[in-house]
Amino acid sequence: MNNHKSFGETINHLRKKRKLTLKEVAESIPIDTSLLSKLEKNYRYPNEVQIKKFAKFFKVNEKELIIPFLSDKVVSEVSETVFSKEVLKVADIKIQYLEKKK
């Protein structure tokens, strides 16, 4: 998995690797072709059901799609603040703390 790819880039890569059109993938999921285009361009985010359908269709582990999806959401939330790097550092510390509590 390429960690810097967005969800949209990941889906686009999987589709093109299999030489499929937007229409072919959209019909198989099933979603609207224009929605798939927006997902690939990162103009929209998928929902959980769609992520599961993409994973099943492309025969990949859900983790390969969930990680880019969630990281896209995190980046979109924190990238607009001047404190984004600090926010991510604190979030990492909190995650480590929560994991130790388990």
C-alpha cells in the first residue's frame, strides 16, 4: 500500500490497473458514474458501505481503503489550521495513551 495516496487515487489506481472504465466499476458497486468520478478526484468521500463494496469488488483488504479514507478526513480537518502539525503530534500521543489503557 502506498501511504501517501488518497482514497480517490487508490480507487483510480485499482480501476486503471484492471483496465476498467468508470462506468464498469460504477455499475458493479453500484453507484452513479458521476459519483465515482467525484470520489476518484477527491471531491466527495465514500460512506462505509461503499468502502466495503469497493474492497469486495477490487478484491482488496478493507484496510487498504479505510486507511487512505480516514487519513484524507483527518488531513481535511486539520490542514486548514496553522497548528496542523502540532495537532497531529498531540493526536498521536493521545492514540498511544489510549492503546496503553486497553
